[in-house]
Amino acid sequence: MAVQVLTNQEVAAPEARESVLRNLAHAVARNRKALAGIALLTFFVLVAILAPLISPYDPNKLAFQQMLQPSPQHLLGTTGAGQDIFSQLIWSTRETLVLAIVAGVMATVISVIVGVTAAYLGGAWDHALNLFTDVFLVIPTLPLMIVISAYAQNHGLGVLIGVIVVTGWSYGARQLRSQALALRNREFLEAARVRGERPSYIIVFEVLPNMTSLIVAIFLGAALYSVLAAAVLQYIGLGDSSDLSWGNMLYWAQHNGALLAGSPWWVLAPGLCIAALGGAFALVNYAFDEIGNPALRPVKRS
């Protein structure tokens, strides 16, 4: 009889996980903030994919007059080196999105490993990993990023992603640890321990599916942090200035005195794109916060 009960629990586990994902999808579809943020993200993804078709010129081509005003031939004008600003803006979407997604995923993975492992194992593991997290939480983020970037041998995309990941995982780890502590003694985890499941199996297949909304929210927060941090580092010259990104566009606009030279769109266009992409991640992040915490949901009037 006991064997039959355990078998039913094993069969019910995948169904429970599918139910969690189904409920999450329905909650996202009913949330206006999530829909608005996803629409913005979809727009930027399409721009990045279709950049060769949308861009009218080669973004690195130096064949035009310098500092031309917006016109039908150059929708946003040209740079101080004679490059088309609109073409650079379109192609820069690719690197910015890649950086946000890759850095966001890597920071989230580290947060999950450190936070959930510390909470589930407890004892000395919890104290050690919690102390490790606290060290990164108290270190000032921007000075640390500047120091690491300045002393790196090259300022390529890989270094930029590494700097952002190192400085951006600790807050998510703290949140995941708190949530995992609340789940550690739940009945379904006790049942998994009775079945003799390994800790790694319990963490991956029992704990994490019940934290899906929080993990997604942490990824979105890390992606938002990546977009803003990369723009700041590139703007102050700590990125590869030859890369096509919105931060580098702001860097070259500053060095060429775009505002004083009468070329405001060289500054405004990448700045607005950074704000719009950051706003998209923030909207979806707020939506997942509301989904995971009913207390944050707006009150509906009767």
C-alpha cells in the first residue's frame, strides 16, 4: 500500500509543475504591466533580428558629411565622423539585448545556486554562503565595477558581462534564500525526503518549480540592472569604444560635443532607447512581483 502511495506522488509531481507553469502563464496574460512590457521587449527583439533590413546604411560607413541635421536621407542626422545615427541606433540594439539577457541569466543562475542551496542545506553551508552573499551586498557596486573594468586587460563584451554578473547576483540570492527557507519544511519536500530523493533532485524538481515567479522576477531585475550598468560603464569609457551599443553612442556623442554642435538626436535617441528597454524589463518585473505577492496587486473597484 505504501508503494502505491509513493507511486502516485511521483506521478502527481510533473502534473503539479505543469499546473504551476499554466497558472503563471494565465496570470501574465491578465496583467496589463506584463503585456505592455512584453510588447516593448518584443519590439526591441524584432529590431535586433531585422537590423540588416531596417538599417538604411552600414553603421560604420564614413561616407557622409559630419553633423548633418535630420532629413529623409538621414532620419536622425549623422555623427561627428559622418556615420548615420539611425543605422547605428538600430544595430546597437543587438549588443544591448545580448548583454542584458546573457548577464541577466548568469547572475540569476548564481543567485539560484547560492540562495537556494544555502537555505535548503542549512547549518554551516547556510552560514558560509550567507556570509559570502553579505560581502557582495555591502560592497559599493559602482566603484567596484569601475575598478574591475579599469584594471581589466581588455574592455570587450565578455569583460563587461563578467563585471555586471559579479556585482549583480547577491540581491537575488538573498531573496531566493528567504523564499526557500519558507519552503524547506513543507509537506511535499518531506515526502520527497521520505522517498529517498537526493538533495540536488529535491532542489531542482521540487523547490525551484514553486519559486518560478520569483526566479523570473530576479532575472528581469538582473537584466534591467545589466542594461543600466553597461550604459554607465560604456558612457564613461570603460567599454570597447569600437562596439556598436547605445552606451558607446552616448560616449562618442559626449566626446564630440553633440549638444553644442546642434546634434541633439545623437544623445536623445540612445538615451530614450535605454530608458524604454529598461522600462520594459521593469514593467514585466513589477508584474511578476504582483503575481508572486498578492499584497502588491492593485485593488479592483466594484
